Amino acid sequence: MPQFHVRDTFAIQDNTVFVLAGFAVEGEIVAGMLVRIPFREATMLTAEIDHIERVQRPDGDVVCLCIRCAQPKDIVLWDALKLRDRIIEVIKRG
């Protein structure tokens, strides 16, 4: 199962896209897959990866998993999850 290490998070495009920036730890990750995040003890939050961007930096390439939000207020929820410096699972849809 693919895993992704989130180094940083931020919003772009007028708070309609939430970005998980980091790198794949295991497996291949493509647009259309779902990020899977533990929300509460027995609850998982899933969201579809809308698109992926790659950013070249002097200290290494960074992969940005972009999650499209239906409303700008959804960014507040994503930010509250405090995903920086965490490893999350990525699963195939269906």
C-alpha cells in the first residue's frame, strides 16, 4: 500500500485546494487515488487526490498531492488535522 510522508501543508487557489507536500515513502501515487487519514479512534477520513504537482528544490524534489475542496471553509478542517511530519496511507479508489 502506498504511503506518503507529509512535510508541509498549505492552501492554494483562493482556498479551494489543500496541498500535502512531501514525498512517497512506498509505492506509486497517482491522481484519482484516495488519501486515508485517521480522524478519530475508529474513523478514517478519505479524500481524492485531484492532481499531483512536482516541485524541484535544491534539497530535493517535493511531490504535492492536491485535494480540491468544495468550499473554502473545508480548508480549516484540513488544517486542523495537523498532518505535517506524518506518514499517511494512499489507497486505490473502489
